[in-house]
Amino acid sequence: MAFHGKPCDTCGHCVTLRYRIQSNSHAPWQLVCASCWKQIAPNNPDYRYGGTWKAKS
């Protein structure tokens, strides 16, 4: 079975689950892995969640 992951916009690791987020209201939307999401989201009043991307199997 082939791996259908995509790179995280922050760290570049290929993953099968990414979160669409904005770290502030002027930043572009990013698709980030769970590890980067956990670092960006907490205690960030400008953080916005925009959905979840899952790789097709």
C-alpha cells in the first residue's frame, strides 16, 4: 500500500492528517501536522481552525 501523505506547511514532515489553521488574522491559512498544531494553538488568541485534511487510503 502506498503512503499518500502530504508535508506539513510548518515542519515539512509527511503526514496523513493535517489541520487547516491561521496563527493570526493576517497570516495565510496553513495545513499543519498534529505536533505543530499543538504548539501553535494553545494560548494564541488569534488562532483559527479551518478544518481537517485526511489522506485518502
